[in-house]
Amino acid sequence: MSGMDIEERQPVPAGPGPGQPAGPRSGDAVGPRSGEPDGPAVTGGPGAGRSPLARRVLIGAAVGCVVLGGVLVLLPSTGPGGAPPPSPGPVARAMTAVGAGAPAALPDLAALIGDRETHLRAHPRDDQSWAVLGTAYAEQGRRTATAAYYPKAEKALRTSLDVRPKDNAAALDGLAGLAVARGDFRTAKQWGEASVKLAPKRWTAYPALVDAYTGLGDPKATRRALDKLLALRSGPVTRAVAARAYWDRGWREDAGAAIADATAGATTPSQQAAFLQQGGQQAWERGDVQESLDHYRAAVNTDPDEHGALAGQGRALAALGRTSEALRAYQTALAKRPAPRYALELGELYEKLGLPGAARVQYDLVRELVRRDAAGGVDDELVIGFLEADHGDPQEAVRRLRAEWDRQPGIAVADALGWALHRAGDDAQALTFATRTMDKEHGGEVRSALYAYHRGEIERGLGKAGPARRHLAEALRINPSFSPLLVPAARQALAALGEPPAEGLPEPSDQEEDSAHSVESVESGESGESGESGESGESGAAGESGESTGAAGAPGTAAPRPAPRPSSSGPAVAPAAPRSSSAPTPGPSTVR
């Protein structure tokens, strides 16, 4: 029997791994799970109705059990030949992570991929191994920003379906997750809904559905999917999903509490690093630069392969004026994980520093990386759209982003398209899309400095001084360091607008502005909310009103908004205090 075969069959312990804290973790169930019986009911108190003799017999039996239990605990656990059982190897660790939808260590993923490839050469009809291999390929591609893994992942997952075309939820889940990694939210929705239809009580399709509905601009379906996920599963992975959804709804304290819980409950260094990185992104978007840097550093110290945190360090260091360190962090991140948005951020930092030649090199790299990703089926239209709008051809940006809006009309696409239209000189139409980013009915509840800045500049172009002043100031309040190039532009625009008039008619409210510039005025047959059958089409589900939440509860029903909870460990993710508009040194643009 080979070493790989032995490793594959090793049980994965339920307790903490090496170096992990013992004891219950936040988000883990202690005692019977919800919906499971707690055991037989006991009435009348201990020993009720028993004779003294019976009680003495029971006491003696209990003492004997305690003594025997102590002996068994003291005996060493042994494996074959009397040796202690080994700790889970890399294949078993990666298998557990992949099955739970959790981040896996890159060396463990490589070991799992090699193991399944070897196994499938001898057992090509093993549909489960094909599904595991495909999911591992997708995770490897996501973690390394190597799009070449995605066609291999799709081929393996579709092979699993060919071998077992019916009742193959694992392959459907893997295809949904692959589509999310590629940024193809419509395809993710189709595969995820197919999995849910096949196995309604299986939780693993719902994280992909939450991301898919968000990307498609369907907030009601997003809330329903999150409610069902939290009703079916608890633990750090689901808390991290909830943190993203809460943030998008503008619930910053709830999002901070959820990601702190996920970090505290992480069972592996890779999980903990991923959740620390997510907490760092929250802190950055709140404008808490030092806190974001603390999170990013902790993430890299926990798992050096958490390359997104390296780029986050570059963003925060530049905002703190530590330019040389920021450049090194970005360069390292790009070398290890060549994502187009990192190159765009680095190029804008070079431009801020008065190095246009170095900036152009990075902008050319963005285009090269986008072409490479497209060959692997990755949708980078938002990144290339911003690049063309700000540093290239705005009309090309409009063309690309209109097509993206037709495919998946999410809030992020509305913001990018509105900005491209502004840069192309069409402010009237641009405002209809910028308004969408703050329209709660369509999911525009996230407080984003970038969205507020874009809307303010568009309103300034239309001569709407009051709303422009309000939104430009809001951008600087939310995050005074959101972009190295746009923060100075926001300050200059506010100075040009001057102070609001001391007398006269009140300035129009956001609601009045929104009603005058609805996206529906430029759309026919708008598809911002999924109207298809499946998750997005069911009735009576949570989220029909603006007060439904993503809290755990019965599927399809509204639940009260969860109260924020303090974190038990890890860097604090506290709500940001109100900030003045006198911003510190500008930092690089937000990750778009």
C-alpha cells in the first residue's frame, strides 16, 4: 500500500490542529445541534421513584464507569503495530478544506491534486474523485490567480457529471464555485440552483449562490440564500460569508463581528489568514488604515501564501506615507499572485509619485493579465473598464461595461459604467447608474467612498452643486485615503464648489435626486433581479421588505437583525469613529 493511499485514509480529527487553541470556537455548536433532540427527558429529579437498593446499585455502576473511563483515557491511542496514529497529512487536510468550502494551504492543495490525478489514472470511473480534483484545481487557481487551472477544473467537474449524471451534487457545487472564481455570476447561479434543487438540505451550494445573487444585483435572493445557509450550517466559513453580505447591506458592526467570529473559530492557518485578510479589507474601507495594516500583517504572518494581504499592506503603507515599503509590498504581491487589480493599483501609486513611465508599464501589464485571464474564462471587465476610463480610452470602457451590465447588472458594474460614461462626457446618463449604487431597493446599501466620489463628480459635471458637495464630502468621511489619485481630486473639487449658500431654497435630497434619475429610464427589460425559477423565484422568503436580515432563521422567513458581538480573539474589528474631512496622506485606490 502506497504512502498516498495510507494518507488518504487517515481520519481527520474534529479538534484543533497543531498550534491551534483548544476548546470550543465561536460559531461551533456545543452540545446537540439545532433541530436535534437533546436526549430523553428526565422527570422527577435524580433517583425519583427508585428504591434505596436500586440507588446503591446505580451509584456503584457509575463509580465503576468513571474508573474504567479514567483508565481508557490514560491508555495511549495506538494505530497498527501499537504505534500512535499519525496526524492528518496534507492530502487529508486539503480534502477536508475543499469539502467544507474553506481555504486550503497551497502545499496541501498541490499534494491533493497529485494524489487524485494518480488515483484517477487507475480508477477513471470514480466520479467523486473527479469532483474533488476539479474543486481543488479551482481553489488552486483562485489562490494563485492562475487562470490556467480553471479549464482543467471545468473538465474534471464535467467528467464527474459524465460518469454520474444524476444525483451528483458535489460536481454541481464545484461548478458553481468555479463560476464564482471566474466572476461569471449568471453561470454560478444556474449551477448553484441546480444543486439546491437536487439536495435542498445540503448547505455547500449556498455560499456560491450568495456571491452569484450579489453579482447579479438581486438583493432579495441574496438574503434568502444567506438565511438558508445560516439555518443549515454554523461555523467560521458561514460567518465569513455572512460578513460579506452584511457589509454589502451597510451593516458594518455586524460584518465586523461576523468576521471576528470567523477568525476566532478558524481551524487552520490558511483559514485564519483568509479571514484576517477579509477583516483588513473591512478596516481599510472604513478608513482605519493602521488597523487594516495590522490585519494584513497578521494574515501574512499566519500564512505567507495569503498574497491578497500583501497587496493590502501596500495599500495601507502608501496611505501612511511609507512609500518604499508600499512599493515593495505591491511588487511582491504581483510576483506571487499576478492579479490585474494589483497592477492597476501599483500603476496609480507610481502616477501619484510622478513616475508616469513606471505607471505605463503597470497599465500595460494590466492589459496583458486580463488577456491571460480571459483565456481561462475569467471576467476582468471591471478592472479593464476602470483602466480604460481613467488611463486609456473612455469610449472603449463604456462599450465593455455596457456589455458587462447586460450580462450581470450588479452594483459594482453600475458604478463602473456610470464612471466610464462620465469620463466619456455623458453625465446625464452616467447619473442614472451612479444613483443605482445608492438605491437600497436594488442593493445599493454599502457605504463606499469610491461610489460616493464618482457620484459627486458626475453631479458636479451636471451643475448640481449641492448634491455634488454632499457626496464628495461623504467620500472623504468614509475613507479619507481611498485612492492616491482621486482623494486629491475630491479635495480640489470641494474647494472649487465652495461653501453652501447661507440663504435660499434648500438643496434637493438624495431621494429627490434618485427619483429623477432612475436606471429604469434608460433600460428596457431590465434584469437586475433574477426572475427565473429556483432560489430567486421563490415566494414568501426573507428580504421582501427592506428590514429583512441575513441572520440565521427558518429558510424563507425574515429574522431580526443580529446584534453585534465582540470578538474573542484576533485583531479587533471595531466600528470606525466619525472622521473629519481633513484627510491624511492619500493612499492607493480601493480594490475594485
